[in-house]
Amino acid sequence: MVVVLMCAGLAAGFVAGLFGIGGGFVVVPALLLVFHFFGFDEDVVTHTAIGTSLATIIVTSLRSLQAHHKKKAVDFQIIRDWLPWLLVGVVFGLLLARFMDGASLKLIFSVGVFLMGIHFIYPVNAGMKKAFKPEMPKGVRLASIASFLGGFSALLGIGGGTIAVLVMTTCGRKIHQAVATAAGFGVIIALPGAIGFAIIGMGQEDLLPGSIGYINVIAALAVTSMSVITAPMGAKLAHALDGNKLKKIFGIYLILTSALVFYKAFA
């Protein structure tokens, strides 16, 4: 199990650096498959996969943020502006997760991943640019987008980088700056999200061995130990390539992953 999760960590770190995401789109499906394969209790598997993914994103996003910061590509003012509203969204997402069963969370993850997969294959930026001014959202618009991003990401166990990059590039920011800044969003979302999943999982029956609430420490360490190695590699490649072909390949992966998780929700 540890070896499989370490391989997932290698992939998650690389993807995090390359696309500015936390790697949750790789980690959550891998955790679900591994936990199912080893026969852990279905009532806690999905919540544990999402909570553990958020825990790994803390390290992965920090490593990715550090790598991008060395290239002076991170806009910390955007991160400061979005921070309070992202936290509001995370809290709301945790409240929803507290009262949802595993099957419902799988369905939400499946739909979310499918939409993100479609975006990677057929980016919606071009159409959105006609409706948005070339400036970052402010006021109510900022609060709404950031709160949605925080809640959506907490429910899916992701860092929110895909949506963050979409918004920033649509509003006129360069792709490299958007990817770099999105890594900071991942840290803001994942830290309180992981703490929240640990808290709401306390006292639950049949938790996986080595778990603190809905965070499995063994899996988290296996994934993060590898992701810190490959996140800088992905970040370096992000600044060297336009990434269009890679995005389409990743989009296909996301759609296939969505179908698998959708099937697992009813299996």
C-alpha cells in the first residue's frame, strides 16, 4: 500500500508544480482505490481519502509555491485579497462534508472532476474573456468566487488551482503568474481543510489504522515524501512549455477518473 501511495505522490507533486494545483485530482482517486483494495470500511473511506488528500496538499503546494517564488512569479497581493473568503468557503465545505455520506461525496467529486477535465480539453477562457473585464475581481464578486472556490475544493480534497488559474488568466494575468499564485491558494485551502477533516472524524468508528480523524497519517507521509521531490520539476517544466498538449492529456485522465469514481459511488 505504501509503495503504491508513494507512486501517487510522485505524480501528484509533478502535476501540482506543472498546473498550479494541489495534486488532489491524483491523490484522492489513488487513495480511494488503495483503501477499497485493502478492504477498509466503506463508511469512512471517502472522507478519509479527501481529508488525507488535503493534508498532502499542504506540503505539495508549499513546495510548489517555493519553487515558483524563486522565479518571482507569485503575486502575494492576490493571495492576501482572497485569503479571508477562501477560509469562509472552506468552513462551509467542512460543514457540508460533516453531514454527507461517502456516496454523496463521491458523486460531488465525480461531477467536479468531470467539469475540470472538460476545461482542460476545451478551455473556457476565450468565451469568458468577453464577459469579464481584464482585472481581478473585487468586492462582492471576489467574495463569491473565492468562497465558492474554498468550499468546492474542501469537498473534493483539492487545492483549487484549476479554478484559480482559470479566473486569473480570464482576468488578464499571465499563465505562469496564475499557476504560481494558485499554489498559494492550495496552502490556504488545504491547511484549515485538513484540520477540519481531522476534527470531524474524531470518534468515528472503524477508522483506518494510523488515522487522526479522517486523516490517515501513513498515507499522507507516503504521498508527501515523494511529492516534494517532483513538485519543483513540474514547476520548472511549467515555465519552459506552453503546456497545451499536456493539459489535454490531463483532461482525458480527469474524465476517466470521474467515470471511475462515479461508478464506485453506486458499486
